[in-house]
Amino acid sequence: MSLSSEKISDCLKRCRMFASLPEADLDALCGLARVQEYARGTLLFSEGEAAAGFFIVGSGRVKIYKLSSDGKERILHIVHSGDTFAEAAIFGDGRYPAFAETLNSSELVFLPGVEFLDLLHNRSGIAINMIAGLSQFLRQFAHQIEELTFKDVPARLAGYGIALSDLRTALQMGNQSRNAGNQVAGNREIPVQAGVFLTSAEDVAELVVGVHDGRPVFLRDVAEV
């Protein structure tokens, strides 16, 4: 087995949608899949684009988002290692319903749509596992909508086991400065401050405010930035 095949097999076994498949089905999927590395900020597909297939995150993170009429970005979901995204597109109208972009350097496994659908016709066990995985995602997504619609920030924080004081501390740690000495310019001595600063809305949104179920909780998960 090549290094690429080993990576694909490992990724499939860590994916909840395919983890329980027998080796024969996993081998069949490995035969279709391709693994590729992407730099941070890579646009994987755009809303309305014809769906060539779907992805599994081997490492890194991917944001799924839409753009409002005024160009403002609305994040729908953050996809983590071991999770799939865009699989629903190959069953619907064949077009991606949103944008997808890597949040950091990521290694993704791609499964081409036409070949994957052909495989489902011959291996029903894969289809059953996929239905179960999609159902779980829909439940999670419905819960997320409820959180965003009916709960304010303190209630959302409590849902992750995070206190307001934890949020305050995270913000303070994200804007630390210290005296780094003085710089002489002309006849003036200017104090220099050094440290870590939040310089954009994206920086603030990406601020880690806690950990829940072994995964980081970002500020954008509990508040609109």
C-alpha cells in the first residue's frame, strides 16, 4: 500500500460515516479517493458551482459559509478532522449550496461524485452508513440553529461549559502588551509596546475561548462578530 493509500485508509477509518465499514468496502472507497494538501485560505468551491464530489478532512479545518447581498460572510459550519462536507450536494441538484474555504493548512480526501454513486449501487452497506451519518449531522445542525435563534451569548457559553469570566480572560490574553523599551527618534524618546493584538474581526472570531468535548470553542461559535 502506498503512502497516499495509507493516508486515505486512515482518514476513512476516523470518519464517523465510514468507520464501521468492513475492510472490503473501505478498500473500494480507497480506490476512488484522492488525497491533497491545501494552503490556508484556499477556496475549495463556490455556491452554485457544479458538485464534482465531496470531501473528508484528514487534518486542518474548513469553513462552510454563505455571502449576504452586501457581501458579508455568514459561517454555517466549521468542519474538523474526521468529518465530511459537501456530500449532500451529490444527491440533490448537483450543485454546492455554499462556499468552502480552508482555515489553515489542510489535508483533504476527495471522493468523486459519479464514481461514488456507482459504488453505492453495488455496496448497500456504504449507503446505510452514509444515511446514518447525514441524519446525525442534521440533528446537530438543527440544534445549532436553535442555539443561534433562541439563546443569548451567556446561554450559548453555558452550553459549552464556559463562564463569562473565561470569555473575558480570553479576550484579555488576546490583547496583551508589554513595555519593550524606548526608541530614540530625533530628540525624542518614544516608549515601544510589544505583544499580541487582535487586529481584525476575523482575529476576534478565531479567538479560542474554551474547550468542549476535546475540541476548541471559538468566539464565533458563541457570538456574532
